[in-house]
Amino acid sequence: MLKNRIIPCLDVKNGRVVKGINFVDLKDAGDPVEQAKIYSDGGADEICFLDITASNENRDTIYDVVEKTSKKCFVPLTVGGGVRSVEDINKLLNCGADKVSINTAAVENSKVVLDSSKKFGSQCIVVAIDAKKNGDKWEVFTHGGRNNSGIDALEYAEQMEKKGAGELLVTSMDRDGTQVGYDIDLMSKISSKVNIPLIASGGVGNLDHLVDGIKLGKASAVLAASIFHYGKHSVKEAKDYLDSKGIPVRI
Amino acid sequence: MNVSIVDYKSGNISSVINSFKEVAKDKVTIEVTSDLNKIKSSDKVVLPGQGSFKSCVDALNKIKGLSDVLDEFAITNKKPLLGICVGLQMFADVGYEETETKGLGWISGKVSKINNQNGKYKLPHIGWNQINIVKDSKIFKDIENNSHMYFVHSYEFVPNDEKVISATTDYSSNIVCSVEKENIFGTQFHPEKSDRIGLKIIDNFINL
């Protein structure tokens, strides 16, 4: 039976982790490689890096991070943030990323999704959707949540599937950082609409939220940051809890 | 000993390279190459593959003489070869992804889309699934039955002769996920992304 995945996400800026595990015994709390290794040794099913480097001159730092991590971690590694072109994707894959997530570029030019999935295969193309509720629908935001594209998130999800996305990483902007749980309505509506796996993101505050994301939100995988970073829960605890609730996980 | 990972521009192979180098340490030389002479003279060959069946076959055929060299290596000289993901799928006679495409024809059978029961199951089949070991394969030495492996694929290899199947996995149907035919090995899952247990499979192959 296919297992639901738990994916810790690390925010990386200028090659350093800015939101990550806050363990006292960490040699270097800002080292993405060390943090990723802790997660993969702890049973994380995948690791996700979100590059939030703002300036162009420091953009290349992520390549070095990916290259070093992929030599130490032997679980899938997804990298996103600032991915603009097929060439960016190519570079990340060559450095050892297994999947690349595309956000703004996919909204602005869906051909990037089409071309990259043709060139590298759908299995490594994740389309990240940042969605915010507006009335009875959700709209897709770009540029790290700053710009409203006005595009309907459900229609967009369907369109991205057609363009060749292998997975969708759906973040509720209303919930992100609130720790009140995933936007279950958004997740389940998108998941029912498409035939590719959905990774739920944004809003996890406790382990029940992970259960809800899978059971109610129909997500194949759950992504979380804060609950793992600050030692609130380990990945193992999360898996044991999901298991106790009858959700299939890899233990 | 010398293991060649065939670099035929089949998409992303860095993870395969990293994992083999991690396992090999200094004991074994890992070559990443499309050089026909190097492949010929190596002790073992790894045939990775990502993307579609057609794109991999096309990429392989683009390198003049490569499929003949692989044929000679695996079929005539019977030296150990491991195919991973589409690398395994290419063992088949024919694949149906994008369009009907001729495979290497090493293990008789076809590669067709996983039956997702009219959308009841998501495709690609992505994530960790357990393998049911049905045959005592050399690459499964010290691998427990029902171990978790990482999968990502939408197409499956359906061999004509069930005796080549060494493991299956349960998804929308029972999917063949590992084969062994004499010196030819293949995994549909990605040992290079399957944590320590996956590295053990790579170690087993290297130590054959």
C-alpha cells in the first residue's frame, strides 16, 4: 500500500537556514545540510528546501546547498523558490535535486511547466500554488504571496495537470504561519479536481492537523515547517501519531 | 572493480551517481560515462532512466553504437547490469508511453500505463510503497520482505514470463517492481532515493 508522506520544509536564505530546527546540540544551526540530514535520519519521507534569497547575486548559493545535501541525504529532495526557467530547473537537477517546484514562473508562463515536464519528466516537476480565499473561491498569488493574479486556483490546478505537473504543492496563504490547520476545503476541492498527488501546506500547528490534511483534505503528502523546527514534534512522533489514527505511513 | 553508470542524457542522474559513490567509497570505481569502450570494459553497468519511455529510448539511440554495446555486455557476455526506473522498463520489447516505441527486448514484455481504475488512484504512483519479494533475488540479500522503497512512475513493466519477477508492489493493481533474469537486474523503484535500505540494494549489486 502506498504510504502518505511527511515532508519537512526548510527555508533557506543566502545558503543558510533561516527557519529551521532549533536544537541546542546543533553544531551549526544555519547549516541546511546538517538539518536536512537530521530530518532524513529521523524518517522524513522527503526534504523540501524553499529558497527565499531575495537578491540576485546570492541566487547561486542554493546550488551549493543542494549539491552538498544530495551527497548526504538519500531520500527525495525538492527545491523551490526563484525558479524561473527550464535552465534553472536543469541546474538544480544537475546539482542533485530530485524535484523542482515552480511557482510564479508557472503562472506567468505555463510553457515552463510544459517544456520542463517534457524535457525532464513529470516526476520532477512540482507546481506550487499559493492560494488565498476571496468570497467563495480561491485566487492564485505570485511573487511569494505579494501579487494577486486573480486566477481561480481550482481551474489553475487542472490546467497545470494538463501542462505536465507531476504533483501540486498547495499552500493556503490564509493559513500559512497561523498554526490553526490546513485549509481543508481548499485541499479537498483541488485534490478531487485533479488526478495527480497533492501536497498540503500552510497552517500546521499540531499533529491532528496532519491527520486532517490527509483524511479530510485528501492530500497524498503533508508539508510542515514550524512544528518540526522548534522541537515541538519529531518526524517520528508525527508518523507514530498518524499510524495510530489509521493513516498508512512508512515507519 | 569498475562500475559504469551510463550517461545517455536520460534526465537527472545525479542522485544515482551520489548514491553509488556513497556506497562504493574507495573500494570500487564509479564511472559516469557514455564512452563505448569504457562501458565495454567495465565489470558492471547501471542503466538509469527518467522521463518517458520514448524519450529514454530516443536518447539511448542517439549515441551511436550504445545499444549494441549494451546488448553485447548484458546478453552476449552476460555481465551484471542494473536498470533503474525507465532503465528497467527499457528491457521490454515495447513501450506505449507517448507512442509505441521499441525497447531493448532483453526481457520479453511490454510497458503500459498503470490502470488507475478510472481515476480512483492518483498517477504518478509517487511515494513510499512496500515491496513483496516473490523470488530470492541476489540484490535483495539482507533486505526484509515488505521493505519500503521510493517510487515515482505512471507506467509499469508487464513481463510475459512471470518467472523473471522478483518483487511486486500493491497500488491500484499488483505492479511488477523488480526483475531478475540471469545477469540482468531491474528495479522500478529508486534504490538511490530509498534511504539506507535502498543503499543496501546498491551495495548488493556492487558486491555481486
